[in-house]
Amino acid sequence: METAGAKLTVMFEDPFWIGLLEREEDGKYEVSKIVFGAEPRDCEVLAFLLENWDRLRFSPPLKSEGAARKERVNPKRIQREANRQLAPAGVATRAQQALALQREQLKKERELRARESKK
């Protein structure tokens, strides 16, 4: 049985507030970067997602690392993992890799369009 999930992290990257939307579905991991500008409120983030979900550009899918644990997990371990996720430098490296892959793909598309327009 495959599971699906999504996680949105809003953080400040000088000079803008950005959102990092990660989704996992059918064993694939994809990420999208959203630039908000000024600090968004929760209701503004929700409204943005509801209006623009179909227009978000996700990175090419990466293979997901697998299913969640089903055995009992120590509460202290859960707290440590939550603190790691909340740390400012704790942006998932998988997300950074996926965004880099998306940038490379867009760069190749731009180069191809420029090459064709020059011809």
C-alpha cells in the first residue's frame, strides 16, 4: 500500500520569505519552491495554495526513501527529529537536490529555445 503526503516549510531567505513544498506519492518525491516576498500569514499561505496548486512547478521526481516506521518510536526521538526539522539550516538535502535538478532542467529548456530562436 502506497502512501501520499505533503509538507510545506515557510522560511526566510534574505531578502524574501519562501515556501518549500515537498510531496511524496507512489514512491516519488517532488519539491517546489514558492517565493512569497513579505512574511505571509497562515491564511495567505492557505489561500495561495488553494488558488495556485495546479500552476505550481514541481521538480522532476526522485525515488522516495520508503515507508514510515510502524513500530513504537521513543517520544524523545520524535522530539529530536521535530527540532531538527525546525532548525533554520535544516532544509532537507533531498529538497535542495530536487530544486537543483529542476533548475538544470529549466536551464536546458531555455538554452534549447534560445538556440532555436537564433536559427
